[in-house]
Amino acid sequence: MNVMDNQKQSGVVADGLRAAWPICFGYFPIGLAFGVLAGNAGLGPWEILLLAALVFAGGSQFIAVAMITAGVSALPIIVTTFMVNLRHLLMSSALSVHLRGARGRFLAAYAYGVTDESFAVNMARFREGGWDRWRALVVNQAANLVWIVCCVAGTWAGRFVPPKAFGIDYALTAMFICLLVFQLRSRLMIVTAVLSGLFSILFYVVLPGSVYVVAASLVAATVGFALRRRRDRRRRVSDENV
Amino acid sequence: MKMSEFILLVAGMAVVTYVPRWLPLALLAGRQLPRWLTEWLELIPAAILGALLAPTLFATSEPRQLDFFRPELLAAIPTFLVAMKTRSLAGTVVAGMAAFWLAGTV
């Protein structure tokens, strides 16, 4: 490997880390909080490490700990985890457009780090351009590592961090707001996001569990798609009339 | 929960978490997708972000009820404006945290 390659690679890692830092920042309080809760549920540091490293899904980890505390057996927890994570089917489908031509081994490594956060950051970057799958992979793995470290550290350090300090609990919400703003590039996108939000609130209040994200996204994207098709058809008709 | 059951639990959770993340990549990344599918997938990020955010801003978690007077929503207004104005992820995260911190003290 020559110097050029080295420089190119360090550029990839640096770009990836620069993109990943808001995620890592946001994971800090959540990971620590998870460590505290899991510790209270009777899980030791090694068990928390195993859970965070092999599952790496914040929402389902919290649900699992709550269910373990309630004395629920393994199978219902696994089924619930499956339901909670179905939204990643949609995210990976959308990501696949930008990962065309990648090898099977790359995709297997990439899939490990697909989360709400890495998905949103990488989609925004891919859209801007100047982004590639290796930089995206660095984002995934960096966020991953920080999450695991914070979860385990939470068993010791969590009780010393006061809740709500410096508004850090809001870091991920603020990040999602900004990434949503990046997505609102056309009227159709705005309509889709607003519809999805409305459906999401409705399903959130009416339906149990976490199907609301998947259900609202499916409905809103499909309605948005239908609106786009209708607009295209109208345009074609009016062009023919000219 | 016994250790053996815990190992089983983690293994099961790992499988049902990994497969939905991996399967679409394995199936879709290697091929040219039809136009209707890419057009539909283009709308997925906006839809997912809207769906993830809305309940956080407009509803309480236990019990699940509509609530328009939340610090989360109050802080979202300046956060949104900073995002529109600066288009900077870092700046927005810091501004959002500050706004939420202030909103909590009001």
C-alpha cells in the first residue's frame, strides 16, 4: 500500500467519524440509561455487553429489559423484538439503492449497523453527494462501538450522571429534526412527511406496541407515490393538449 | 432468568434484529430496481423521519395521549428554525439541546 492509499483511507475514516459524531453524542445518555436499567434488572456487565453487541437496537434492548424485569420468558421477548425491528426492512430497502454493486461480505457487515440514526445520517449524505459506502460503513460501526461502550459503562457510571443534564436527552430528537429538514426538498416530500407524522400519532395512540412507525411510513409513502403518479399523468395530459 | 435462557434470548433477538436489516440489502443491492420501486423508496426517508418524530413531539408515552404542551414540542420550534437557517447538523443538535434544557426549566 502506498502513501496515496493511506491518505485516501484516513480521509474515509475521518469523514465517517465527522458524520457520526451527532449520533454518538445522542447515544451517550441513552446508552448510559440503558446500562443503569439493565443493571437494576439484574444483568451484569458481561450480559449487557453481549446484548448490546449482538442485538444493537436501542428500542428493543429497553423493551427486553422491561420484559425480563416483568418475568416474561424468552420467546415473547424475541417476537416483540422482531415486530419492533421490522421498520429496518424499509430502511435497508431504501439504502440498497446506494449500495449497488457491493459484495455480499460488505453488505453483511453493513447490515449490522443499520439503525434509525445511521440510516437517517447516511441517506442525507448520499443525497448530498460525495459520499460512498465505505464512509457510510464507518458511520455505522463508529455509532455501534459508542453504543456498546455506553451501555456497559452505564452499569457503573450511569448513576453519577444527573438525568436531563444539559438537554442531552434531546440530542437525537434534534438530529432527527435536522435530518427531516434535509429531506424536505419538494412539496411531495413535505406532504409525505406531514402525512406520515399524522398517521404515526394516530397509530401510536390507537395501536399497541411499535407498529406505528412501519404502518405510518408505508401508508404515507404509498399515498405520496400515488399523488406523484397522478401529478405526472395530469402533466402528460396537459402537455398533449397544448 | 437463568444464564442458559438468557443466551437463548440474546441469540434469538440477534437473529430477528439482523435479518430485517440484511435481507433487503442482499436481495435489492445487486439489481436494477423498477422505476416505481425507486420512486416509492425515495419517499421512505421523509416518511420514516416524520413517523419517528411526531409521537415524540405531540404525545405522552405512558399513557399514550395527545399532548401539545410538551417541552419536546416547544424546543422543536427553535430547533427546526436553526436547521432551516443553518442546514448544519452539529449546530442544530447543540441548539436543540440548549432549547430543550431551557424549555425544561421554564
